[in-house]
Amino acid sequence: MKSTLLATAALAALALAAPANAAGTGWYVNVSGGANWLDDNGFTAVNGPDTLTVNTDADTGWVISGAIGYSLAKMVTPGLRVEIEAAYRENSVDGDWSSATPGLDSGLLTYDHSAFSVMANAWYDFDVAGVRPYFGGGIGWADVEADGTFIGGVIPAFSTSDDGFAWQLGAGINFDISPNVQLGVGYRYMQGPEVTLGAPFAANSAAGDLDYDNHSGVVSVTFVM
């Protein structure tokens, strides 16, 4: 109940706060970077008599992005801005695999899980006590890759990728450090396409999907034009 009341109060404060334009009244450029946490994921795949089980444990990775945007304060509503963003994320992942195939039944694996994405984002800014909280999200495209090695498999190296629809949600806070420069911190949740991983030997035809769900903490700098 306390959490619900606090959340309601926070939303009400944001709703009553004056909309702000955190990126001026025109064009801006933003660069961001920070830590990326990839959700641990695994699967158990079955194809007839063949099975493949994969468990993963992702290390903390990194993200870097750049965006160019435009404030719609004069054309639509104060506080609303849109942008095109390009970003790259990468995490190192360790794990283990097991199979029902006799003689080739288990081992370890290690790989890099990465994505290059292009997003169309929309953000809404508020002015609260001299700082500018924001929230929003975006949709777009991402190319996701997993490149690594099965330890104990007949076919050790693997490289798998897929591209397609991606989306993200985010929030953060910006504040002025000079008339045309703003510093910010923020959070992003991003989901991209799954990639398919098969067993490390031809005798096993089972294959499963590795999800791509990310949580990022970023520090950003915005240059207002």
C-alpha cells in the first residue's frame, strides 16, 4: 500500500509539473554510454530423440549510443521531442550445455552477445524543481549476434545472428551544465530479436532461441543547437 501511494504521488507530481523542453526549441545532438545488463537466458530444445539444454550467465557489459533529435515544443506540445538513435551493446556470456546424445552429453560455452540498433524515439520532459525528468521509448531495428565457442563439442566455434524489430522504454533526468549543454543519467530497457543456437555436433538436430533483453544505465551529454 505504501509503495502504491508513493508511486501515485510521484505520477501526480509529474502530471502537475510544468512541461519543459530539455533540448531547447530546435535541434540537438546526444551521446550516451554506460553499463548494460543482459538477462540470463537459456532453453531446452527437443527435436525427436534429440535434446539440447543451454544455461547462460551474462557478465556486465557496455552500451554506447548517439542520437540527433528535434523539439516539437512549438509545433505540437511543450516537452515533447523526437530523435533517431543508433546504439551498440555487448556482453560476454558464460554457460553450460547438455545433450541426450551418447558420448557427447555436456560441456561449457562462452560467447559475446551483441546488438547494433537504430531506433526512432519519443521523449517527454518535465520541469521539476529546476531539473528535467523525462520518460518515453522507441521502436526500430536491431541486428543481434552471438559469437563464441562450445567447450567440449565436436564443432567448437559458432556464430549466429538475426535482425528485425526492436523496441525500448526509458526514463531519466537532465540538468543544465552550460547554456547549450546538458548532462543526464537514465535507464533503458531494450528488447531485440532472438538468435537460434544449435548443438555443437551434427548428430544432434535440436536448436533453441537465446532471448535478447537488456537493462542499461547510461550517462548522457546533450548539445543544443
